Amino acid sequence: MLQFPRAWFDAGIVTPESAADFARYAAGAPQHPDRHWKFLAFRDFTEEREALTASECRAAFQLGETEPDANLGTALMCRALYERACPPEVRAAAGASARPAVRRAAHVTA
């Protein structure tokens, strides 16, 4: 069963209601891995806003760094970097990341 880490709730990416919705979707389509549903939840969160704030960028980047699924984590980190409000310290951390895609995104958005 799909479960979101506490950090996703703390960051405001999901709410109890949206997490329950995505768990229901996941139960109906078990061929998709959990990262599929987590990314869709993150995409919904970002699409509900015109732009992410600096604190939302920090939170998304941190979630990506700690995400056990490296592909999902990298996607979250890169998405934060493409935001205009992404803080300089996040871009600096991205430039030193062990993840090549994150370093490239930091370079492209500098």
C-alpha cells in the first residue's frame, strides 16, 4: 500500500486527504510503482501553485535528497532548481551533488 513519508506532509506536498486519494489510485493500478504516485502527488502540488516559494524549493530539494528512490529524488531536486525562487544555497548544494542530473540542472539554472 502506498504510504507517504511524514516529511511529505510536513512540507505540505501532501495532505491526509490527497495521500488517501493517491493510495486509492495506487490500489487500483498496482502495475505502477509507488514512485509513480509520489511523483504525481508532487506534480499536483507544484501545478497548484503559479510558482514555488523559496521555502517550498528548499523543502522539495531536501525531500529529494532523502528520498530512497534515487530517480524520484533526483526529479524532485531538479524540479526545485528550475524555480525562479530557488535560493542560492540550494543551487550551491546542487552544484556539489553526487547526482549528475542535479549538477547539470544547477549549472543550467545558474
